[in-house]
Amino acid sequence: MNWNSWSEFFHMGGYALYVWGSYAVTAALIAGEILLLRARRNNALKLARRTVKYGKVEKDEGNNESTT
């Protein structure tokens, strides 16, 4: 598509709600994924520190994942 002005670009030929909405949802999902990854990393580091300190692995109460 060719746009003659910025307002036409932001309007997206009448599909602005769908276009910009999809960008917003994607950005929110990526931000959420980053936050979840950071939380998992911090939990893994805490577990590793406890393992080194005490020499054994203790199962976290909040962690439902099983490790084999």
C-alpha cells in the first residue's frame, strides 16, 4: 500500500484497529513471556544455590513440575 500522509498510515485503510491491536497484543505477550522467563530463571538459581549449600534438592511447594 502507498500512503500519502502519516494520518493515512496510522488509519491503515480502515483496518487500524485490527493492525495496531495485533501489534499491542503481540507486544503484551512478548513482555509477559520475558517476565515468566525471568521468574523461572530466578527460581532455578535459588534451587541451584540451595543445592550447593545443602547438598540435596528440596522440592518447592509452588513448583508442580516433576524432574526426572
